[in-house]
Amino acid sequence: MTDAEINYQGMALNVLKLLRDSKPSWEKLYKKMLPDYTALETALAALDGKAQQRSGISSKGYTEAHDVAETAALDAAMPVVQGLKALYQDGGHPALAKAAGYTRSDIDKLRGLTQVAALEDLYTTAQPLANELADELVDAALLQALHDRTVDYKLLVGAARQQITGGSVLREAAVLHLGEARAAINKLDVRVPNLKSALPELVTQYEKARVIVDAGKGGKTSDTKKAA
């Protein structure tokens, strides 16, 4: 959320705490205020849930996992490439020119699904030649390793985009819940002053709680209702 939204959330939490602590006093006097209080409580609980989910989206964690999976896939690819090179140089498999021409650097320079496609193509090319590759010391286990490491890597390709999309959805949901909190507070702004004759101290405390504090700079708005 933006700084302004975070600041508003902080104010709303202060309002909720005040009304929760004083609920035994005002609820019996003003039952019509209860739905507004409940709406604020529900909105802030949902907002907090979305914030926690969003904080769990770690681009650093994704990058580390992506790099590890990519390295593992390249490690698995190179023995197969070497085996195909050996078969190609014997002259009996001219169709292996492309696969046999790969270097690790060539595959490493590829990105995303293009890189995955190259790894998959390498496995598809090698699979029918399993018996001949075994003579070049590229056994079934090495072919399977290429397949499995490629599958693992493919699962992570595009995950960054999914994270961004997921974060965007959570952001939209958070803004929605903040809007619900604003709507509840706007109603409370109308009703709480009606308690002034019965609970003057509560009304005074409510007005203080409605001050929006700038969490980044420590300043305050001069009029919270105008800033809301």
C-alpha cells in the first residue's frame, strides 16, 4: 500500500482499539453504532490478512530458486550434449548438427521458455539414441536427469510474472478492504458525536484517535476528516 494508505490504516486501527475497549459503555447506549463498528473490525481484519499474504511474496526467494534450477538443468544437459557431439563426429547422424553444436554458454544465453525449449529439444533428440549414447557413457540415468531437471526448471520459468500478478491481486483486495474501513469510519464520524452528552470523554478520545499520523515523518494532518 502507499504511505497514505498505511497511515490511514494506522489511524483506523487506533479507532477500532478505542471502540473495542469502550464497547461495554457505548453498546448499551447506542446499538445502532454496532453495525458500523463491526464493519470496521471486519474490514481491518481482512486488510491485515491481505497484507500478510502480500508480504510473503518474495522476489529474492524466487530468483534464488530460479538460478539453482537453471544451473541444475545446465549441469544435466552438458553430458548429453557431449554424447551427441561424439555421435555426430562419427558421421552417421548429420541431423545432430544443431544439438551437437551447443556449448554451455549457448544454452546459458537463452532466456525463459526459449531456454526451456532448447533443453526439451535436447532430450527429445537424445532419447531415440539412448543405446548409442550408452556406448558414449551417457546412460539412461543421465538422460532422465536432463528430463527431470528441465521439468523442475520449467516450473519456475514465468513464476516471477505470476508473483507480480498475485501481488497485484492482493494489492487490489487490500485497497478494497481499506475502502470498506473508510466507509465504516465515515458512518462512525456521524454517530460517535451523538454520544457526547452521555460519554463526553469517549467522544474526545475518538477525535484524537481520528488524527492521521504520518508514519514516515511523524507529522499529523491538521484535520483528519478532511484528510480521510
